[in-house]
Amino acid sequence: MPQNEPTIVKQDEVNIRRAVIHRPLRWFVRRYPVKKLFIHDVTLIGIMMVLAGCGMIYEFLLSHYAARVLGATEVAIFGVFTVMIASMGLGAFAAGRLKCAFTSFAWLELLIGIIGATAILFIAGMITFTTMLPSLIATTYGLSGIVPNGGIIVYLQIAAKSLPYVVAFILGVLIGAEIPLIARVREQLYGMHLQNNTGTIYGADYIGAGIGATIFVIWLLTMDITSAAIIAASANVAAGLLFLYHYKQHIKYSGLLLFGHLFVSVIIIIIALNGTQWEASLEDMLYKDKVVHSMHTRYQHVVITERIMDPRQAPVYSLHINGHTQFSSFDEQIYHSMLVYPAMAASARHDSVLIIGGGDGLALRDVLKWSPQRVVLLDLDQSLVDFFTRPYKKDGRVVNDALLTLNNKSFSDDRVEVRIGDAFLSVDELLAAEAIFDTIIIDLPDPNHPDLNKLYSSRFYAKLKHLLAGDGALVTQSTSPYHAPEAFISVGKTIKHAGFLSVDQYHANVPSFGEWGWTIATRAGGSAKQRLERLAKLPLDDGWMTRDVMLGAFALYKDFYQNIENIKINRINSNVLYEYHRLGWARENGVL
């Protein structure tokens, strides 16, 4: 019957497929019991999850370390992520050219383990060496007063600073080859093509990466970077040893690989015992002054340095966050007086004050001189605030005693209420409570990262306007009008756009930073500048400010605002200010 022929042919095809598929499966089941199949899958999927978690941790560690040593936070973080992800694709392609999946995978884990354990120290060593190279050459050849710069030295320094991207590329290629290789291993163990094999491996990879990211955020983020790398590398080598143990009969040179894994394990132990100290010593060399304390918080890397300029005088202490100087005890009084004094003097009352940022307690110290009844301070980093609140012992000595003296232990004052959290959200809580403040002081880092952009946005300033008393004043540090004039002007325009009636900008020279600027605003009545001009004498002696200095700071050079119409305001998602700041400092540093 012709009408039935297609059905017969189709059934024959099905029978052929079943024979082709089921015979190897029956042979495999006879050779490997179901229990063994389960053990293989658990082993391979477990290894894949561990390796995926390690890969994610390496990615985070490299990007954060690159941001710390290179300074351009967002460029470094996103750059490392981009390089690593792209190179993982190349690794996946390259895996197809490797003949033995078992042997290749075992070598892969050995290489990833040794690179993961040593990369941070290697990068730190090369950056330190190239940074100090000019001084070493000058000392070696007795070049009095001459420090060589340029030529091959510049190329070596650029190469050293490119190492985070190079390591990210190498690790990315190796990590990218893991999934194709372990998929081949699984199919060779089963002796057949496995349906959804790729999906199973990718599922383990994604879950493992998620677990690794969670571990990093909850635990490793607050650890020193070398210890975190050692933990990831240890898990990596352990997974490699497990694979080697289970499948050594399929692996060529398994004895050599075992020796290699044991050798890497010894290196990991040595770095675990000494790596933190080595990294600290290398980091100390990058600072001109002696590093007296270094710590990692959930949000930033904090370094305190000490310089003895005159043995008869107190040492000079400086705070560095993520490689950027935040203050020097030598001239911080200039910065904080210019930040606090005009706003407090321009406010009709000083009963209630809000400080946003200022986790070092120095702005708070100056505010307390005005005898407020209540001060609310919002800061993101609990660890930083704690360090500037109470004695911190290290190796049997209090390392922050001079800093607690510098801020007059301002956080211990009963009038101070510290709230920890994202200021953008914490302000909403104050609005919900219908809080009103006579003065608002914003002491945040420069807008050198997209995450800070929202705290310099028109929406944020509009929120603050509703917290400010009608006869009060708001002030914010506004980066340098000399180095980044577009960013400085944008801050003023953004605050004006947020609904403040009057906005003025002023500047002063702070030796540690250079020419620096601030923006002051009022929501009703006269401008802050007009209010200050009406003062016959200063209401308080802070030991530095004078009336002439304060009023003279509002004078900017001729035609400073001539391009103001072309300067954009900064909205919450626009990153306008961040771009102005980045381009301004890049231009100043000769990058553009």
C-alpha cells in the first residue's frame, strides 16, 4: 500500500537511531553502573561550579585592584571586565584545537591556579619597580638633583600599568576554554553525544559564578586582596587535584601534573603566610610617606601615611582612599574652613546641621565649634567612621591616635547622630520624617566614578532643598575650578536648576590639592555672598578664616564663566559631571 510506505520508512529510521544510540549506552551502563554515572556527573558539575566561582572572583579582584592602582576607577573596572569576557570567547574557540580534553583540562587548572595566586603580587611588584626606577637610576649613577624621565622609562611604566589587562586577557582565555573541555570530557565518559550537555555545563557555570560573586561581596570584599586571591586559587587547585585523582587513567603525564599541583600548593601556602606583608611593603613604596595603616572596607581601600617634616614638630598625616588623597593634616584646616565657615556664617541659625559624607570627622569638628544642638552625619562606610571614632590598635599600638586628636574626637559628641547608608536613600528617610536643617554641608569625594554621579545630580539637590530652612545655606565641595572648570561650573548650574534661588561659587588654594572650589546656595532671601558681605565681623574665630579671605574667595579670573551657556546640568542618569571631571583631569595630566 503506497500510502503506508512513508510510515514504514520513518519507523525504520527510528529503529536505526535507537540501535546506534542504545548500543553504546547499554555497553556503557554495563561497564559503568548507574552509581558511577551519578558520581561522574556530581564530580564534573561540582568542579565546574567551583571553577566558575573562582573565575568570577578573579574577575572582581583584578578589576578592583586595577581601579586602585590605575586611579581611573570606572575605566579600570569596566576595562578589565570587557577584556576578560572577550578573551573567554577566544578561549572557547581555542579549546576546539586541543586534542585530549582530559589532559588539556588538567593543565588548564594548574595554569589558572598559579596565575590566580601570583598575579596581584606580580602586578604590584612591576608597578612599584617602574615607579621607583627613575629614583633608582638617579641614585645609582649619582645624578644629583636630576631624576630621569621619559623614553624607555615611560614605556616601561605604561607596560606595568597595562598588566591588569594583560593578566585579565590570559585568565579569560584559560577560563573560556573550561566549558568546552569539560563538556567533551563528560561526553567521552558517557561514550555518546548527550542531549542538553551544554545546557547542563552552562547551568553549573552560571550557578557557580553566582555563588562566587556572593562570596566575594559578603566575605572577600573586606579582606586584603592577596588573601582573597589565595582563597580562590586554593579552591582552583583543589578542584584540579580532584579532577586529576578521578580521571588520571585518561590523562597523559598525570605524574608530572600531580607534581605541578603540589608545587603550586606550596607556592600558595608561602604566599598565604607572607603575601599580605609583601603586598603591603610594595604598596608602601608607592607613597612618598611612611604607611602607618592600610585597610580594606566594603567600599574602599584606605591608607594612612605619616611624614616627619621637622623632628621638632608633629608628623603630617594623610588619608588616601583608593589611591586619591582626601586630606593632609598639614593643610586640611584650609579645606575644611572654606567648606564649613561660609555656609555656617551665611545661615541665620546653627541649631540643626546636616553633613553628607565627611567620614573622617573633620568637617564635623568645625561644625561643632558653632554650638549646634543637633548634627546628623550621613556616610556610606561604617568601617571608615569607626576608624575615626575610637582607638584602633595594630601590633600593640594605637595607629589612629593622632587622627582622633585631629578631629577632636568629634564623633564622640552626644549631639552627633551618625547614619550609615547610601546618602541618596538616607535623605529620603529624613524627608519622610519632615526634618529641617539650618545648614547642609556636602563633603563627598570628587565625582570620579559613575556611582557618585547621583549625589551630584539635580534630583539629589532638589531633595536637599526641601530639607533646608528658608534662611539656611547649603554648600558642597565642587572639585577644582582650575583643573576641571567645566565640572566646577556644572555643579553650580545643577544646583541652580534644582530650584535654589541663589547660587555662588568660590575657591582657595589647598597645597595638597592645588586650586579647589566650593558651591554655596540659598533657597530664599539674599544670596550667601550678600549675607556674608553684611557681616561687620566674623561671628566665630576658627583659627584660620578671615573676612577678607572669605569674601575674596568669591572672585574668579576674567571670563571664567564665558562658556557657561554650553555647560550642561548633571542629571541622575546623564553622567555629564563625571565626563566633565574625567576629561578635565585627563587634559590637565596630559592624557588629552
